[in-house]
Amino acid sequence: MTRGGIFMYPMDSKLKGQGGKLRLMYEANPMAFLVEQAGGAATTGRQRILDIQPEKLHQRVPVILGSKNEVDRVASYHAG
């Protein structure tokens, strides 16, 4: 986290019907928790992953996580 780096499975046209690539409850949330505890950030591009209220057990979400500066930069591209 201190030297940078980013991991992404952003939303694309192929994944739009599923809602994203990784499952929220047992893939995205655990990674987001660890990354944020290490000083990084985790987002869908529009919302913080740990703020998402689950709607179903196997719900999928897009994921952008890693260095806070780099995640913020990528999220700014998705917000517009």
C-alpha cells in the first residue's frame, strides 16, 4: 500500500448483467476490509465497498482496491 499499486475488476459491458465480477459477501468485502486496514481504499468506482448493503447472498460488485491515491484517481474517472 505504501509504494502504490491497484487491483481492479471494474464494470464493463460483459459483466453488466451480473453486476460485477467478484461476490460482495465473501470476495469483495474481506479484501476491502484488509486493504482499508492497511491504509488503502476499496470502491466500486462509485461507492465504498464496505458501505454496500447486501441484497442477496451471491451479489456481485465491481472492485477497485489498492493504494488510496490510485484508487481515488480511478474512482474519479467512474464518477463523472
